[in-house]
Amino acid sequence: MNFAFTDDQLALAATVRDVLAAHCPPRAVRTERTPAWSRLAEIGLFGLMVPEEYEGLGLGLVDAVPALEETGRAALPGPVAETVAAAPALLAGNPLLGELAKGSLRVSTIVGDQVYAPDADLADLLIVERDGVPYAVSPDRVRLTPQPGVDRTRRLFGVDLGTVNPRTVDPGAEDGAEAGSGGASRPEARGVTRLTVPTEGVVRPPVPGGGVVRPPVLGGGLVRLPVRTAPAVRAVTVAVAAQLVGLARHLLDASVAHALTRRQFGVPIGSFQAVKHLLADVAVAVEFTAPLVCAAAVAVDRDLPSAGRDVAAAKAGAGETAELAARAALQVHGAMGYTEEFDLHLWLARVWSLSAAHGGTALHRSRLRAMILGRCSCEGPSHGSGEGSCEGPDRRFGEGPGRRFGEGSDEGPGGRFGEGPREGTGEGIGGSR
């Protein structure tokens, strides 16, 4: 059996890397909200997982993993994982997939373990899960509340749906017609309340090709999507894990480069055995984690019975590896590593933010342990999506008394990352890592 990526998959990743190197340098990460998005849309990144009948490439998650790693390596801002991996599953059969494939529709989500919508102010469409049911709404119909977070280039927003009433839309109907409505599309005629609350201080940049998309299928209201959230939750979790691997690779490369040029006692610090061991540990962790992410992508694409376990292993492993790379980078660079003037802090903040996104390491280790020991009763497709019995309402990420560093307002007690129950996750697992 061949576990290597194909030439086409590697070529796509190389193209994405070249585009990001040219159009998403650290300066752009600091100052722009969506650098390189129009260029990435041109090469088809956002249509990778969109079916061919909607002008997408019709590829699987495993095909997207190398490219997603490159978006992590470059710390590309914006709701990348949500748009590339979650949206195609959540909008299955919806005409909006055509806009998604063209790169003219940005999507942010609150599904699974997420409490806040990342980069919701940049999105043209929000998909919010309530009681296991996904709803789609235009961002200008809800109130977006900025939330504190460790990564200023990955902004978090609370989404207040207010009085927008849900309705179900037939994906094949025109102009957002409700299923069984005979083509009626005016939400006021069905008693749907339009929200006109402005999102003060929130300015969304135009999408590639000009103009902000106003999806007609929504009709200005809250639309219930006739799909399950579990496949999308798994796909976006793996996508974030792939980004974490890319972040770890960049941090390792930056640390090695610094160790070869920074001199102490007349020699490069990379010649010191302690530094060699530190960076070797990161290199080994990266090489062991990357296959976990690929295996999870294969399991999700094929809907294997082990998909829930593989996704949990991938996210836990990627989070730990990226945090290890971040700690090593800080040690090698010293105090300058977290200064505002030095670019390294952009990658450190992204690691801390993404390692907490879609469930932190402790939560996924808890799920993995439960499945291995046979204590989880939801190993089917809903596992890890918040729809099964392994997660009571108090176990949803970020809803406990102390939120995970980077996703909530504080770090919780003893909030150093990577220290198990002292992380302040609020995930209700009550155990060590």
C-alpha cells in the first residue's frame, strides 16, 4: 500500500505555497485581513471539495491536506478551514456551492465544539449549529460581538441570532424558496422577522471579483440546512489539524535558521547539544503527526467506522506538536520571540488559537481514550460532533468556568498551555492528559 501523496496533490500544495510566499508575507499577515485570497481563488483552493457539477474540483479532504498545511505554514488569515472543508458539506446540494467554488463566498461557522465564529466579520455567510441542526444566515442580519482572543489576526465573534426565525429551504428552489412553499420567497409573508441590527465597527472587505455576496437562497432570514453537521465537523477539525502541522513546520524551520546564525561563545547556538535535542524532538513530533492527519482525512473521505477516533487522534496530536514547536521556538529565539516587532509572535498566536479551535487537546484525548477503552456510546458518524452522548451540555468547548487560552476571555487557573487539567479548558473532562 502506498501512503505517499500523489504528484498532483504535491503540485497543488507547491502552487499554494508559491502564491502565499508572493502574496501573504508576514507584513501582509500583520496589516491585511484577507491577503492572497483572490489569488488562491484563481487556482481553485476554495473549490477543492466542491462537486464538479457546481464547477468545483470534486476532490476529497485528503487531497486538500497538503494545501491546508501550506495555509498554516503562512499563517494565512481568514476563515480558511471553514470555507474549504466545512462549507461544502454544510451546503450540500445548495446553489451557493457555485459561488463557493469561484472563491466569491467566504463562510464562517459555529459547529461542533466551537462557541465563537472565527473571522465572522469577513464572512459572506454564517452557518450556526443549534441543538445539532445547522442554520445559515447572512452576517448583516445578526449581531456580531467581538470576543477577546490571543490571535489578533484570527478574530472571534459571538453571534446573536436575535429574533430571526428558522425556516427550511429546498436546495433546488429558486431565490430561497421554502420547501413546499410553491416558490414563495418573501420571508415577511411567512412571518419571518428580518434583523436590521447594524454590526457597528465591523467592515467586511469585498470578495474576489468585486462586491460582497448577498446569497439569494437565504432570502434575508435564518435558513435551516437539511444536512447533518457531523461530516462537516470532522472535515473542519482535520483541516485545522493540517494547518497546525503547517504552523509547526514553519516554527521548526525558523528555529533551525535562527540556531544556525545566532552565536554565543563564538559558535552558533545550534551546535549546543541541548538546542539540537530540543529541535530534534520537534522534528520527530512533526513527522509522526503528519500521517495522523492524513489518516484522519482518509477516514473522513471514506466514512470509515474509525473516523471519530482518527479525527480525535489527529487534532490532539497536531495540537500537541504545534504547541511543542511554539515552546521550542520561544526557547531558541529568547525574549525577542514574543515581541511585537518580531514576526514570530504571529505564528505563536495562531498556534495557541488553532490548538483550542474545534476542541482542545485535552478534549480530544478524552474522546480518544473513551473510544479505545470502549466507554463511548457514540462511535458512529455523530461522534465528535456534539450530537452524541459522550458530550453533555457542560462539555461543549468553552462553556465551562475557564475557557481555553486563545478562545475565551481568560486562560483559566494555571493557564499555561500544554498542562492538562490546568489549562482551564472548561471542557468538563476532569482528568489529566
